[in-house]
Amino acid sequence: MSLIRWNPARQLERWSPDFLGVQREINRLFDDFFRGGMQSDTTLGPSYWTPAVDIVEEDDQFVVKMELPGVNKEDVKITLETNILTVQGEKKHEKEEKGENTYRAERSYGAFQRSFTLPTTVKSDKIDAVYKDGVLAVTLPKAEEARPKQIEVKVK
């Protein structure tokens, strides 16, 4: 006896061919959502854009890196309020009207805002932000009371 891999889509083919189209559309919506927002066309309205972020905690600081390709540094605002870091801005749509036809438009545009709650207090006067090659790097030094302390154990 041989094992046959079960494919639930094969059983769906017995239903209506329209059902598979609906399934493909739902899969596309989920894919677009988890890729960082709706990749809209003119029928869906405005697109939503969520830039990807990496947050690393080191012994003495947090480092937040955010991908912002095509965003001008003047269009980015960074705030820190009660241990909540907020980065907001806008990626503006480039309008080129040279009579060329657009065959596919997948890049997202629009305003974005990301907020992160930091687990410890940081030195707000020592925060540094560098924007290079489309990546924003925000360094947030930890306050002295938030840094881990090593305690020496004495043997008697």
C-alpha cells in the first residue's frame, strides 16, 4: 500500500470553479497584509505602508533600525514620551508624466507611524538617530538605573 499526499484543494475542484478564485483572492489579501499593508490598485483605495523594524537590546542601549527606502529625512519625525518611541513620516508618491504607461505598480506610498514601548528608562538627552542608505538607526542609551549590575559574591 502506498501513501498518497492529501491535497484539500483537489476536493474543492469538485465544487464550483469560482470557489477557487475566491480562495486565491483571500490568499492574496493575506499575503499583501503580512507583507506590510495593502498593495492597492485604484479599486481598493489608498495603500497602507508599514516599514520593517529591527529592535535590539544591548547591555547599555537599545538600537532600533527601520527600513525607510525612498523617504526623505525631512519627512521623518521621532519622539520619545514616557518610554514610548514613536517614528512617523510619509513616503511621497513620485509623479512622472512623460507619456509612459505603467505596467505594474507595487511600491507603497503614504503616511506611516510605528510606536514601541521600551522596557526600561532611557537617557532622552543622549538619543542619536542616523539615516543612511534608506535605513534609520535610532540608538537609545539606557539610564544608569536600568543597566544590569553585577554583584560580587563574597565567600566566608
